[in-house]
Amino acid sequence: MVPLSLDTPELELLIGIIGVLIFVTSFVALLFSAIFVLGLAQFLYVGVRWCVTKIHQSYSLGGTRTMIAIGRIVPHH
């Protein structure tokens, strides 16, 4: 059997194809990771907003008074 040898044009073509494949896979991986991160951020935003709404409703509608204090708190000795 004769060993396989690559001439210069064939080697350049192979390197070019591999470079394009690396570029395309990197772009697809970056795109999917960006979509995942944006989905996670939206999920966290909706979850935190829901929790804050529930906490606010429990304090304002639960029959307890909400206290609004403005001014300095002076400790008693």
C-alpha cells in the first residue's frame, strides 16, 4: 500500500473546510448559549416579580397595617 500524501492545494482546501466548520460551530454554540441565558434571565425576572407581588399582596390585603415611617429613628436610652 502506498502512503496517502496530500499536495499543497488539497491541504489548503482541507484546512479551509476545517476552519469554516470551526467558525460555524462556534457561532451556533454562541447563539444557543445566548438564547439560553436570555431565557434564564426572563425566567428569573418573572419569578422574582411574582414573589414580590405575592409578598406585597400579603402585607397590604392581609388585614395588617402597613407602616410608612419617614424621618430619623432615635434610639431610647
